[in-house]
Amino acid sequence: MSYDSVTLRRWGRAALMLGLLLGALVAFQLLFTSSAQALTVMAPGDPVQPTPPTPPTDAGTGGINLSINGLNGEPSSAIVTLIAITLLSVAPALLLMMTSFTKIFVVLAMTRNALGLPSIPPNQVLAGLALFLSLFIMSPVLMEINNTAIQPYLNGSLDVSGAFNVAGGPLRHFMLPQTREEDIALMTRSAGRENPESPDAVPMLTLIPAFMISELRSAFIIGFVIFVPFLIIDIVVASALMSMGMMMLPPVMISLPFKILLFVLVDGWGLIITALVQSYGGVT
């Protein structure tokens, strides 16, 4: 190997070592500068005071303020619609409680049980018959309500509250004759009120439950009268079966045809409906 090649190789190694040393010095300088800046930034200084919370614009007692009113303080249309739908869903039941429907339906149901037919006629048939009989009995009252309350309201001569007050008059005159004084006194004492000076002074909240109690009492009396002849048939059939030693044969199976035959021969439906209509003084 020549002297020139050895010399060049040595100078190359020296240059390489010098370059590596310079690179290490530059990297160390950069690392030291970054660490110093980080220490300068992270050094603790004066504490920063927290920003106080923004006070509420409306000083109140706290909590959530929810308003259901509409524009200009008027009731919201959605709330009014919800209340109207609720009243419409409850109104039919309330009206049925102030009519003859309760008494008629109870009497028809007791007649079905007296015959020994627990599901014939079905409840839908009994409810429909009771409903139309109620419309038949209440037709004078309904016509008076239509003439004195509904038509004036539709014509604009009465507002809603006035129409309700006027419509309550015919219903009151219908319920008062059918309500016993004992039941009115019972509800008055239960409410802790003083005795009314006259029947017209009885509040509707007292008159309606008293009327329903009187209707149930009358329905049970009519049902008792209906049960008696069918009970006699059951006793006679049971005694006959016992005397013949046929104790394993159900008496209801034998007495049912005789009860249906008796009910048809005496025109039972006609007698019951006539008694129900006449109990309200007929339709005038």
C-alpha cells in the first residue's frame, strides 16, 4: 500500500470524527436551549385569580322556572287542547252517572244472573240496550238542554260557563225527584256541610253521588223482585231431584229451561223495561 493512500485514509477518519463531534455539540446545544425555555415557561409565577361566576339576571329563589303560557300571557294552545281531550274522554262517563244508565244496566245484569246465564246476553248487548233506554227516558231533558244551553251557545248568546250553568238546571230537576233525602243528608254530613235550605241549594258535587246511591238502591230492589220467582223454580227442581235420588245431576241444568220458558211466557223483557221506564215517571 502506498504512502498517499494511507494518508488519505487517515485524513478521512479524522474528518469523520470531527463531523461527529460537531454534530454532537450542535445537538447538545439545541437540547440545552429547549430545556431552558421549558423551565422558563413552567416556572411558577404569581397566582391567577379565578373569574367570579356571572350572577343570574333574575333574582329568585333558585330552581327551574317552567312556564306553560303562550304569547302575551295567554294559555298555550297545546295545553288547552290537552285539557279539552281529557275532558272529552271523561265526559261520557260523567254524563252516564247523571242519567238512568246505571240503574238500567244493573237491573239487566241482575236479570241475566237470575236466569242462570252469566254471559248471555253479552255485556255489549246489555250496555247498548241500557244506553238507548237511557236516551229514551232522558229525551225530554236532552231536548231542554239543547234548547236552553247548546243552541244559545252555538248562536253566540252564551259563553261556555253560562252554557254549563244553564245545562245543569234540567239535569238537577231530573235527579232531585229520583234521589232520596237520606242519601243527600248522608253526602252532606260526609262533606261536613250544613243542611241546604232547599233542594235547589244542594251542590252538584253532593247531588250526583247521592243520586247514584239512590239509583243503585232502586236497582237492587227491582233485582230482588226478579230473583224471587227464579229462586222458587231452583228450589222446586232441587227438591224433585233429591226425592228421586238424582243428587249427582246439577239442578241448574234442569231448572234453566223452565226459567227461560217462564221468562218468555210472562214477557219478562217487556215487564222489566216497563217497570224501569215507569220508575222515572214515564216519558212526557
